[in-house]
Amino acid sequence: MNVDVTPLPGIGVRKDFALSSGRRVGVVTHRDGHIELIVSKADDPDACLASLPFTAEEAGTLANLLGAPQLVARLTEEHRELAGVSTRQLPVRTGSPFDGRTLGDAALRSRTGVSVVAVMRAGHVHPSPHPEFVFTAGDVLVAVGTTEGLDQAATILRHG
């Protein structure tokens, strides 16, 4: 899929792509750091039908919502023929005892047998995080393991 990048002099940069319906969806990153999600009119790709302002945190959360399911779906497809192996998204919520602590502190692998294969943060994938990787509220861990192990890992992330 092609993403068009259009400099907007005095404003910032527009990055968008065409949907199968013909509409264009994209993001305008303003010079001052503001972010807008934009949707074009169906009959005029240069005319904006809707514009939603986002904070950086909101944009990151939306990116995690859109990106993590795709990553999990790919991993699930790859593990489909491996009996007993599941893939799941595990959020680090505000108030989690691991907000601000490391993957090593959580000891998920040794406590549950679950492997964290990636962390989604603010729209970025951090593959194969090291034990020193520091979690932040809003992170979404992509984990692989048994159903029981994944349930235990989710409990640990919530309660310690």
C-alpha cells in the first residue's frame, strides 16, 4: 500500500493513503507537534470530510489499537499448527505495578513460561525486548505461551 507524503508549507506534513472505497485516510503532523487524523470526501480526495485532533498519547493509543491486533493475528496464523501455543495482547494499564519497571522485574517467562515477543508503544513495535526494557502505562505486550500461562501473565501485570 502506498503512503503519500505531502509537505504543507507553514503547517507541517500530511501522510495519507487510499482506501478501497476511494477515500483517503491520513495524519497531518503540524509543525507545533499537534496531530490530526483526517478523512477525505469520497468525491474529492483533497477535501477533508472529517478531522480529529489527537494528543501524542491518544495517537499512540490508537496506533496500538490498530497495530497490535495485526501483529497478534500474524503470530497466531504462524502458530496455528502448534498445539498448545497461543498469542495474546497483554496491556500494561495505568496503576499496574509494572508501570515504570522492567520486563526482567516482571519475570513473566520464569513465572509463567510466557515469552514477550514484542511491545507496542505509541504506534511503534519494539521486537524481542530485553530484560532491561522499561514498561510504561499504555504499552501492549505481544506474548506467546499456553492459555494458562497467558492468563497468569495478565494477572501478574494487573496485580503483581
